[in-house]
Amino acid sequence: MSAARVGVVTFPGTLDDQDAARAVGLVGAQAVPLWHGDHDLKGVDAVFLPGGFSYGDYLRCGAISRFAPLMEQLIPAARAGLPVLGTCNGFQILCEAHLLPGALTRNASLHYVCRDQRVRIESTDTAWTSAFAPGQEIVLPVKHGEGRYVASAETLASLEAGGQVVVRYVGGNPNGAMNDIAGIRNEAGNVVGLMPHPEHAVEELVGAPSTDGLGFFTSILKKLVNA
Amino acid sequence: MSTDSVKRAEGTPDEPMPFAELGMKQEEYDRVREILGRRPTGSELAIYSVMWSEHCSYKSSKVHLKQFATKAPHSEALLVGMGENAGVVDIGDGWAATFKIESHNHPSYVEPHQGAATGVGGIVRDIMSMGARPIAVMDALRFGGADQDDTRRVLPGVVEGISHYGNCLGLPNIGGEVVFDPCYIGNPLVNALCVGLLRKDQIKLATAPGPGNKVVLFGASTGPDGIGGASVLASATFEDESQAKRPAVQVGDPFMEKLLIECCLELYAADVVVGIQDLGAAGVSCATTELAAKGTGGMHVDLNLVPLRDASLRPEEILMSESQERMMAVVRPSDIPAFMAICERWDVPATVIGEVTDTGRLVMTWDGETIVDIPPGTAADDGPVYERPFHEPAGQAALNADTPDRLARPLNLKATLLKLLGSPNLASKEWVTGQYDRYVRSNTVLAQPADAGMLRISEVMAGAEPTTRGIALSTDGNGRYAKLDPYAGAQLALAEAYRNVAVTGAEPLAVTNCLNFGSPEDPEVMWQFAEAVRGLADACRTLGVPVTGGNVSFYNQTGSTPIHPTPVVGVLGVIDDVAKRVPTGFAAEGLRVALLGETREEFGGSEWAHVAHGHLGGLPPEADLVAEQALGTVLVEAARRGLLEGSHDLSDGGLAIALAESCLARGVGVTVALTEDPFIGLFSESAARALVAVRPESFDELAALCAEHEVPCYGLGSTGGTSLVVENVLDVPVEELRETHSATLPALFG
């Protein structure tokens, strides 16, 4: 059996790419670096869009990245079912690319916030969260200035009705997100975006005081190996 | 518009030049004329005025700073010492760490956000220019009184600037300090530290050897940032229309800096860089003169080739511009294509602007005319040196005689504890540090509020085997102590940083410092400076940790009132196995708690005297460096043996605050008993002390280790419960401690 290959994308200004690649490797999958300027997904089985400030977050977070050459390949592949996880800036890019509905705006506090945040896994019916139990509460770090999820009333209602809210903040909302939404998925469940950073909660020694982020990586590994 | 060429200068020897407007003294200007054998051109004057400024030349501090070299202890670990962009220390297994702290005080007062942001950017480029990957930042900050109006303007801007720039760069912010005192109200201190990692055989230096090698300017284009006095040259000397008022504070673009970091690391890996220098203060002037002076000795630069953001810039302005995110490299001609390809991959503009020569002259041209023709060493190395007069301040004896003995002692120690814990200097700094990314790069083992920041070494670099090693860093400084006794105050700053590194289990290795003082032209300030440097150099020798570099910031004063002398000291340590790091505070219930070190009645400059009485007088705690070293040895060895479950240094606010913070770390209570006067026991600030928590079965081994090194070890009690209890003295629920500790800064700053 060949190792599951998870692409990790680097845009100019991406910061958490090596963290994501390390987390992918920790669960036994193979991380494949993908470069924003290439028109090539290198045949990966899944893609991780890491956090950072791609293109300096100039104009709007993720607004420039969605036009990167690599995205021309990634967007149709995601629509065709390729598993994609975007965290933080990756989530913002997925929204800008209309792979997920809604938008991420400036935190209600108007401050960047870095803290260990309790969240609840609301949907385990995705490529990235099947290893969790429904309703399971875990701790993941958040670190962002523009993580306040907003969407129209219709979109929110449809997300809630369709079980598309994947992760919800509990014990305090760090950014004023509507419905305490920390992460969502597309209808098919292959594309997930979230503001918290599972890749910073995978080792006892470093990062957040939890290893709860591992579940996102074991979920995708299980899916790819069983596929 | 005419250009002030060398030819023109030769023909107009008596034309008056605006040297005074550029901050030069008459004798300094005369010296330039003597060196050149003619009057300088406007561009040459621009170069000399910035290179001979206090900031670049250390002209007032040099005669004192040389003690850091003459008194330096022998250190096997020191690979690059003072005088380069940053010092480099051997941390084992082929790895080296480079670190430095630098001030950006004045810009941060004028424009807090950009001033602080570009302070981070500047120190990061210093680290990059040593050949290293920057891996973390820290900030030592001083503001006016927490309730003063201007602090509400300055602090949020500074924090936002550091947050914005550092977070965008992807560098974890792992520690630092936030201190309030009314003496800083017109002169906040923003001291930024960066640490980088490299293979020890990959050190890069700022040098331009090899005639024919190309000089490449890469990164951002040059604009009218931070030009300051240069517009005087552009408008006063020539019939130029008056330049619009230029922004005095530089503007940062962290996105470009992130690209520069990755670009530089690829350039280093491809081995296409012969010498490199960042462009900081004095921009192109500094980079060209320093590179040329340390290389073959000559360089030819065509200033017309410098990419500009503002096409109207005059050569004098280009030379002085402090536009951010620029680097200068010396590259072999055959490597230019590879160099350019890497820059292009990272979307970093790069331009060849000149080449290395063997003429011994730095020559620059503009529109085909020679506008600069100088021996570069005269600007870079042969600046003026002043032996400024100094004497003890008139009020010093009276200040030292006004001891805290006259202050009323508190009856209710619980109330005193809560008052101190909620005071701005001791309250939780979460409001500040929560705006910094401490996790990025996934190497952060410890970060604030831990005593020291700690990082594991996991970078992937050519030739490197995996290592268990890590580095620890702390910065400390106490302006009140230094005001009472600058010699001891500087030693106490070093001692505290040294102790903060040791309590995490790391062995202190090397020192960087940022010396923040008032005007060197005031003999009383100069005395404070001379005493602080002498104290720090002596202490470094005793503790066996060399100074590797740093920065002096003078003129931190408003009118004739200087800030407290504020030497901020950073210590870097190394831990053989990061898995053995000791967390700050009480990790679990059922641990024995011990106090290491001797407690004396020492309240001069203490947090208690400050908060309870607004008093500053007497003498600071004794700086017992022998005891400090013994304590450090015990802490590092105990950590190596796995004896310590938690630890915390004792400093501001004494044992009471150390106990409270240790409880707050994980919400674990503690019960202790004191044998001495509880007020002294709880609030004295005697140095060379630490609190440790051990499993009961390890206590005897710890006590024996302490006895071996003659470190006093007192069993105080045990962890457990939900309150901080000092038997027969006070009993405070941890929840109440938390509310008091965490409420202060949000209430002040929103």
C-alpha cells in the first residue's frame, strides 16, 4: 500500500506550511509540497491549505490567492470531490474561491487573537473529522485577526439545517463569528474550512497544551487508505 | 537641477554646507574636510552625517563598551562576537544561534504602530544577514504610567505594530516584558529581540571581497521613508523647490520581509552570496560603506540604478533613505543568473547597482558624474570618539539615603498581595501577548508567561542530523533598581535573565543588551551609563557569559528629565534535551515546594514600595553573582536529572507573587509555612532565589544537590487544593487571584 499523499500548498506569505506538513507526516501520511505558481497538483490524494498571510492579505484575506495558477487546478478538483482542508488563511481562501459559502471578517474585538480555544465537533460526516465523536469537545489554538465568520441569514439557516457547521466555539467566541461558527463544510463534505489550527495541536512538547488536532489528520488518512 | 559633484565641490571650496542641520558639529565637519582634502559634496556629507551619528557610530559609548570585550570571559561557545550584525553562539551538534536586541524607541513614540513594527523588521534583517533563519522574536517594552493618557495612545499602537509585523512574518513571539512607569511617558522603550538558527559552518558576514564581484540591492524599492535631514541637503544647498515634508518614521511591509527571509535562505543554500548586509539605519550609506570597509576596500556604485518608489528622490535622499525590507549582497558575476532566478521565484526585485573594486575608494555616480569618492573606512570605522564627562548625580546620595525603612508596613498581607498582583506591572500581560502568534513554526516549547521562551531545534538544513537540543531566551531589566544604583541595576538585570533561563533547565551561554539612557551630554546620565556598562561587564565576567552584541539608545529624555537608566539584558541558554524542560509554576497536586536561595530584608526599588507608597529610594537588592551562579548550576543539574516538576524565578513582588503566578499557571493551589517575618518573607526582592516543585520522593536528592553547591534550600509546603495558603497569614482562592491578575490590563486598554 503506498502512503496517502497530502498536498500542502505554499503561497507567498504562507506561514503554517511546514507545521501542516509535519502534522501530515506524524500520522504516517506523506506531505507533498505544492507551489502556488505551478499548474500541478502532483497527483495528491488530498490538499491542505495552511494559514498565513498569503500575498500579505492585501486587498482582502485570500482574495489574491484564489487566482493563483495552482488554484485553477484545485478549484475544479475540489468540486469533483478531492478532499481539501483550509485552516485560517486557507479557510479564507476557500471562501474567496466560493468553494465554501460566507466570508471571514475582522474580529469583533478589532485585535488579533492567539489563544487555546475550546471547540465542539458538530459534524463528523466529513473527510477531515470522521475520527471524532459527534459533539466531542476539544482544544485547538486560534490565531487570527480576521476570523469572524459571517453569512446571509439564508446561508446560515441552510448551513445549520444541512449539518454543514463542522466546528463551533464553546466557552467563549474569540472573534464574534455568527452562530459561534469556527468551521464549515461543503454539501459533499470533502471541503472543510476552519479558523482553529489543528496542526498546532499534535505534539505534547510544542504548541497548544493538547494533541486534539491529530484527529483531523487521522481522519483523512483513514479515508484515503480505505478508499 | 545641478548635481553637487566632486568636481563641483573642488571648484566651490567655500560653499557653505548644512552640516549643523544634519546634526554634525563644526569639528566633525572640519574632520571630513581634512579626510577628503576638500569640502564634501552633498552626498558625501549625507554619508558622513549618518555614519557619524550617535546611533551608527556609538561615539559617546564606545570608550565604555570596549569593557565588554576587555573583560569578556573566555567562552568556547562564542563563534562571532561584537561588531558584526549579531553575535553567534555554538549550541552544539553543529548548530549555532544568533541573537540580538535593538531599540526602536523614538519612532515608536512618534508613530507607535509603524515605529514598533519596523523595529521588529530591522532586528529580523540583522539576524538574516548572519546567514540564519530567524526563528523567534521577543519584545521588552516600557510605557508611561498605565493610567496616563498618552499610554493609551502609545501602548495599543506598539502592541498592534509588533503583532501585525511579527505575525505576518511567521515568527513566534515567545516572551518579553511590559513595564509601566511615569518616567517613560514621553519616551516609551521598544526593544525588539530576534533569534536565528544556522549551521555553524554557514555564518555569513558583512564583507565585500573580490574585485569584480557584483553589488546587488534586493527587496523593496527605495522611497522617501525616514529621510529626516536629507531634505535639508536637497533643498538648502541647491535651488530645488522645497521638498514636501517627508515622513520621519519608516513604514513596514512584513509581507515583503517574509519573502526576503525565504529568498535569502534559498540564496544561502545555493551558496551564491559572498557577503551580505541588511539596510537599516542610514540605508544605502551604511550598507555600502560597511561592506566596502570590511572587504577589499573599494566599491563603485551607480546610484541611478537604485530602484525608486519616488522618482523625484535626489541622490542625497537615496543615500539616507531608511526604506524597509532591503538587503545588499555581494555576488560573484558567474552566480548572478542563479541569484536572480531565486529572487524571481520569490517575487523579490533585485538589481545590480555596482561592483567591488580594489581602489580603496567608495565611488558613486549620478547622471554620469562622480558624487561620492571617499575612503569607506573613514565613514564606517573612523568616526569621532568622545570621552564625555560624567559625575554622580547631585541627588544620588540623598536618594540612596531615603531607604524604605521609613515606610509603614502593611497589617493585611492578603490585601497587599492582591494589590500588587493587580498592579499594572505585575498583572497578567495576556492582553498584550494574546495578540502575538506564539505557535507558528511548531517549535515553541515555552512562551510567555513562562520565565523564558524555549524553542526546540527542528529546522531542516543541509548536513544536519536530528537533535534533542533547544534554546531558551529571557530579557529583563529594572529601571528603578538602575536608578538607585546603575552598577548593581545592570548586574541585577543580567542576573534575572540568567536565572529565568536557568529555571527552565537551560544553561545560560551568552548575552545581548539594549542600553536605554537619557542624553550622553548630561554628565549625570553619562555617569549612569558608565556605571551600568561597568557593572554589566563585571557581572558577565563573573557569570562566564560573554556579551555578543547589542545596542545603545541615548537621548531618551523629555526636556532635561531623562528616563530611569534602563539596561535591558537578554540571555540565551541551551538545553541538551528539550523534553526535560521545566514548566513555569505548579504542574500538579501533591508536589513538595521549596525555596532556593537566601531572603534578606530588601525593599529598595521594590514593587511593594512602588505600588503601596509610590516610593523610590535606598539601594536595590544585593547582586550576589556567586550565589546566582550556584543557583543556576543547581537548577540546570536538577532539570537534567529530571527532579523538577515546575519552577519559577523570584523577582518583582518577591515570593508572594511567585507563589501566586505558580498557582495561576495550571490552577493548582499551594499551602506553605514561613518561619521568618511574613512580610519580609513574602515581599522582599532578594535576588538569586527560585521556587521549585518536586515529587516528594525527589526532595532529598534536591536538598543534597543544593547542599553540594551551598545553595540554601527551604521546604515551604506542598501543592494542592484550590487556594494559595500561607499558614496563619493569608488564604486566597486561586480563582480570586485569577480575577485580580487578569482584570487590570483589559480595564485599562479595552
